[in-house]
Amino acid sequence: MKPLRIGLFTDTFLPDQNGIVTSVCLLSEQLAGRGHDVEIVAPEFPDYLDVRQDVRRVSSVRYTFLPTYRLAWPTRRLFEEKYDLIHTHTPLTLGLAGVRLTRKWAIPHVATYHTHLSAYTHYVPGLPTIDRTVKLVPRFVGQLYGRADAVITPSAEMIGDLKAWGVANPVVIPTSIDPVPLNAAPPVVSPWPEGKRRLLTVGRLAREKRFDLVLDALSQLPDAHLVVLGEGPERLHLEDHATRLGVLDRVTFLGVRPWTEIGAYYRLAELLLFASDTETQGLVLQEAQLMGVPVVAVGARGTLSSVQSGYSGYLVAPGDVNGLVSHARDILGQPALWATLSRNAREFGGRTTPAGVAEQVLRVYAGVLGRRPETVGLAREGGETGKFTPVTRRSNPAYDL
């Protein structure tokens, strides 16, 4: 096997904690473990010291409208050693830099569509109006992802959108979670008051995540206390909303906790509530289920395949607060049902593994490179006599970016 030199380009990375960061970290570790040379290209964060050896930081500036976000400003001179392929994970400045390098070097471009972009236009002033008028986001997605050599999306529910936007043959490869650090998390002091039912919700506190609906549900569950794990621009709005509902004394906003502690909070929780309808997958749902926490979530887009409704938890229609409340009451009020869902959640959450995800991604890499699987460290599908069909690359892709 000849090791591949792979560039993973992402506009969001540590110290941020989100699904893309988790995906990139695990993929890099798995690929490196198979002998490949992997470099994560990510924005520089002032005062953050990398402990990972696989990261190349690019100078960045703070994004005014989302203060925790950094926009990198790369130049081609930063990249002198050629990659065998580039795998982009975001469509902003570093993602576009990766696309330009694939054009310069005539190497394959693999892209993962992690984020439902239309749900995030409010972070760019004026963009929602422009998008409604001229459908800018679908056109942009078609330009960027439609011309990649291969496109990966973490859930089958995104296939229809991508094809409508001009992406011919997207491949579904779910992102996975490593259960080891979750299970190894040391005990923490419980943030839940004694005698209260222990509800948890996790994620970036942003408008599109709909934590306001979780608070609405809490207002109808008087014996429950909600812990909110995460931080973001909607924090003050959510605190005000909780005050208006009269539940602020039954909510604990924990902020961002170290990844090494996250598993301890799942271990203490009885139920995860999740109301976002914009996810391409929703990794916090898998985290909770891996730890045996039943889930009640909105079923929309990626979450439809992230919870097996009636088996590992329940899914409700977008905006259905009464549905969230009803299922929460049933689960918390029936110990036998909770125990069954908890057991099933562990099984369902463990169906996708980091190693399995990396193998699927490597098959995509082999295809765009026109190489047989064994040349990138994989066994052939179907054994030694298995048929191999390389992916046909575009000869001279014209990136109009």
C-alpha cells in the first residue's frame, strides 16, 4: 500500500465543539491509523494551543456577526507540498481554498455536505432576502458540490435536496461517535437538583437549533429540571424566554464543558430533548443513545435516521411541543419503558463506528483516484475476485467560484 497524503479542509475546528469538528477529528485519526499522511487545515484561534500533531492553522479574523467564529484568509503560497486529494468539510474560505488547490494541482476533490446551508443564511446580513429572491444558496451548492468528484452526506434525507441542486450521485456515509471517551468520562457533580426528573439538551445555542421549543416543553413538565449543555449567540434570548415562561429556576445553563466530561452528563441524564429541524444528522442524538439515554426529538431531515422512533426514543413533527411533552411524560412515567428504550438506544447508537466510517470514506477516495481498494489499505469488496469500478473524474472542472 502506498500511503495517501490527504488534506482535510474545514472552516470550523477546535477549540469549537460541533459535529463537523467531531467528524474531522475521528476521520483524521482513523486514516492516520491506517498509515496515511493526513493534514487538517483549519482557522487559527488566538491563545489556543494545539495538542494534535495533524493540524495546520491558517491566519484568521473574528467574524463580526458570529463572535465565536473565525474566518481564515489562506493564500496558495501556504501550500507547497501537494496532496493526493483534498476533502473539504465546509464551504467557506478554507473550503473554497481547498477547491482552488484541487484545480491548481489537478487532484480529486471530495466534499462532505455537513450543514443544511439554507438554515444558516441569517448569519450573513441581507443574505436571507437575497436567497429568497434569487435562490442564491441552491445555486452556490450546485456550483461547489455539483462539481466535486465525489460528495458525501451523513444522512439519506439530504439526497433529494442535493440532487435538486445539481449534485448527481451523493454518497451517504453517516458520521460516527467514538464511545471510548464518553464511557471514560470521570464523575461530575450533578447539576440537577435532588428529586427532579433529569432532562438534558445539547448543542450550540443558535436560532436554528430551536432550544426555545425545548423550554416550551419544560414549562409543561413541572417535576423536571433541564440542563442545557452548550453555548452560543442565543444564550441571553433563551434565558429571557425561560423567564417569560416562569421556568428559569428549573433550567441550568452549563455552557461548554470539556469533551472529556461530556459522557458524565449523559450518564446522569434520564432523557434528551432535541428540537432542531435543520440537522443533516445530529450527532448529539448518537452520543446520548450510545450512553443509554432515550431521545425525544423533532423528526426532520437528518434526525429522521438518527433515532429509531419507538425503539431508541421517539420523533415528533417539527414544532410539535405537545408531542415532545407527551412522549417525555410517557418515558419518565413508565420505568419499564425507559429501561427498554435505554437498552435499545445503546444498541442503535453503536451501529455506526468510526472505523466503519473511515473504510467507507477510503472506498470513495479509491474511486476518485481510480485505484483499487487494496492500494489504499482496504480489502476488495467481494474478496480477491471482487469487481472494482473506478469513479470517472471530470477532466478539466471549471469552478465558477
